[in-house]
Amino acid sequence: MDEIITDRSESILRVELNRPEKKNAMTSRMYVALADILNAADKEDDTRVVLWYGAGDSFCAGNDIEDFLKNPPGSGDSPQAQLMNALVDFEKPLIAAVQGAAIGGGTTMLTHCDFVYAGESAKFQLPFINLALVPEFGSSWSLPARMGHIHAAELVLLGLPFNAKRAADLGFVTQVVPDQNLLATASETARKLAAKPAGALRASKRLLKRSFREQIKTAMKAEDEEFSVQVRSDDAKEAFAAFLEKRAPDFAKTRKSATAAA
């Protein structure tokens, strides 16, 4: 598909999100395709490492809002859930090179990568609360586990953007590099990993993730159930309407409606 471009060389599978005009925002079709790519790569002997990045000046702006509203995820085997499961179960090294915007799922997907290189232009955000939603991709578990509750609460409950330096300080990225060196730096790590013994590399990653894979899957299930409720709430309807109309949401209005209905 045109929205995701793949190329394999030196035992490295390069995966490029290719909707630069939409800041590589994800559609339902892209979620399924990316899940299929990762599931296939996990079985391919000639793929030892996956390097993942975005076209243009952004990594990924999260969900394509218009597509999301047409196909809101429900609990179960949604396109988003298919990619979540593929990421959790992927046993080969996964490297992300992040430039520009990494918003919503574009940030939480990175919690499943083994190496995250951020260009100095990288801007991260978990704006779920601003859309009356909850975090996903297991981030409700992985973020507090990685950086502590106090920092995770700041990112999730306020939903404010943070830059590459802040991401590095929180242990969210491996290294911050100049934008012009981003792909070269990530590619060099990919080549080093591809030269390692494949069996030991895969077994080592499996052991590193063994202690928390089930906790992440449990968190993903709980998030999925909560997300499917919140996305259909009056607050979410108001938030998305405000987003599309380019205005501030009025959640007091939805509270008044709920009180009147009661």
C-alpha cells in the first residue's frame, strides 16, 4: 500500500509511514497493514531488525481523525488492537527514528520499541485526555513502570506536549541527535544488531520482555474496554466536534446535558 513503504537490505526491514501531507496519521487500513508487516517479519529468516520512521517532517500524528470517527474502535479485535498485539509479540529488535510530531498513538507505539532515536525537532504528546479518551498501547502500565507515576500522570492527565530533551530525561528515548543525523544514527544501530547472532538476539529480547509482557497485555485489555466506552461518551463527541470545528471544547455543556437527563 502507498501509505506504508517497506524495503529490505542488509537483513534490515525499513518501514516508512508515508502520509507526509497528514503527518503520517494512521488509518484503520494502515494499522492492519503494519500489523501484518510485523507479523510476517517476525517469521522471516532474512529479516533480523526492523527500522521504523515517518516520511516528511513528522513521525506519526496518531489517528487520522476523520477515519477514526468513521471507524471508532470497539473492544476486541480492532485494527488498533491488531497492531498492539503485533508489537507486544514481536521478538526481533525494533528501532524507531522520530522526527517532528509523534502524537497520541505516535507516542505510545514507541513504548514497544527497543531503541528510539529522536531528532532535535521531535515533539511528543499524549492528548487522549483532551479528546475525553484514555491512553492505549499498554501505556497506562508501561509509562508509570518506566518513569514513575508522578511523571506519567503529568504526561497523561495534562496531555501537554514535551520535547526531545524532556523525553530523554524521562527515559523515553534512547538518544537525541541532530535531525540531519537521525536516520544515519538509527541505521548504524540497525546494522550492528543485524550482525549479531540471530538466535541469541531474539532469545535475549524475549527474556528482557518476559517479566512484563503479560502486564502489558492485561493493561491493553483494560484500556481497550475503557476506550470503547469513552469514545462513545458525550464528552468525546464534544471534543471531536470541537477539534473538527477548530474551537475549544465545552465540557461544561456536556455536564449540564447529563444533569438534565438525570
